[in-house]
Amino acid sequence: MVENRPFVTFLSHLVVLVGVIIIAFPVWMTFVAATHDQDTMLRQPVPIWPGPHLFENISTVLTEGYKSRPGSVPLIVTLTNSMVMALGVAIGKIIISIISAFAIVYFRFPLRMIFFWAIFVTLMLPVEVRIVPTYGVVASLGMLDSYSGLIIPLIASATATFLFRQFFLSVPDELAEAARVDGASPMRFFWDILLPMSRTSIAALFVIQFIYGWNQYLWPLLITTKESFYTVVMTVSRQANVVDAVPAWNLLMAMALLAMLPPVLVVAFMQRQFVRGLVETEK
């Protein structure tokens, strides 16, 4: 039983409130900067309350980009590229991982555990070790500046394969035996029994992998040379690092605000399934 200690309750709420303010203040300032014009943002002091130019700035970056500066394309193009990449990575990781885990758990073939541990060992390899040979393969296959080049090298996931394997190991053997007695094929058992039981785990992994794909920076930076395949994270980074002029902070923050929206919406709409997928123990 939790004791009623007013001071401890007040202190815990105070710590939570301070943490929320620290996390939310940069987001608030991003929103505020996106609502002003450039002249206002260059004057001291920096405004902390919203202005009247939000929709004007958003319309400008969506349709015109960053005012014809290098690397400037309409943000709607880069948002579309990031959405295609994030959905492709998330869905691809889930499909490949759940089928791999199903094969490892329910099929008896030679060296199956060696194959599993070979997949798992890739978690110990840093990205820098894998990225150069991966780039060489993608370049030799002619997948530079393409959606396939952005998505396919990232869709294998040792973590997701491990999580699905652990879940399948927790499924009672009686279910597989009953399906076999009823004449169900392995894929029928997978589709009608295992897949519905895995929906909360799939939802949790989808949220994590969507955000992972959306936030990718290094890989798109390596394999894209055409502005039409830039992602939104690349665009924001490029426009923030100008050396010959003062950044247009109002447009830059409008870009950052739009770049934050899709992951926030995914988490907001799928938060219940996400939490259940992480904490649910009874399947």
C-alpha cells in the first residue's frame, strides 16, 4: 500500500513538471519561431509568444521550399519521401522479422540456430562497420537515388526477429498440435493463429520502426544525390547549416514543426496498442 506523504507527492509532481517543461520548451520555441517573420526572429529579444505568420510560413515551405537556396525543394516532396521510407522500413522489418522468427521456431532444418545467432550477432556490429559495404552493394545494384535504395538495406532487423522469436516460444505447443490435427497447413496456422495473437507486438514494433525510419539521416545522406529523393530530416539539417547567410529561422522552424508531426501522430493514434505490446504478458 502506498503511504500518503504530502511532501513526497508534491516533490514527485514537481520533478515531473520540471521534466515536462525541459522537454516541451524547445518544441514550444519551434512553434513560436514558425509563427513569426524573419525580421522579428532577428530582433532582440527572441519572442516567446506566437505570431500571425504560421500558415504563411507553412505554405511557403510546402510549396516553395527554402526560398531557392541550395538543396531547396518543396517540403511536400521531402515529406513524401520520408513517409515512403518510414512506412517501407517499418512494414518491411515486421514482415521479414515475423516470418524469420516463425521459420526458426516452428521448422526443424539444419543449422537453424546458427542462422538465428548469425542474425542476432549483427546487433553487436556498429553502423559504421556495416554502412560502407552496404553502400557498395547498393551502388553496384544501381539503387542509388531510389526508394528501393532507401528502404531495402534497412528492412532486416535482428531485434524484431528476436522479439518475435521469444513471443512464439511462449505460445503453447498445444495450439500448434491442435492446428496440425485439424489439418491446418503451417502457413494457415501462422495466418489464422499466430498473426492475430501478435497484433499488439506488431503495433509496438511498427511505432518504433516507423520513428526509426523517419529519423534516418546518415543513410539517405549517403545514397541520395538528387534533391527529389531528399528526406525531410536531410532538408532541415542542410538548411540549418548555412555558412554564407543567416538562416531563415521562421521557415526553418516551420520545416522542423512539420517534420515532427507524423511521428507524433503515429504515437498519439497507436499509443494504446504500443503500451500493450510492450507490457502485455498474457497473450
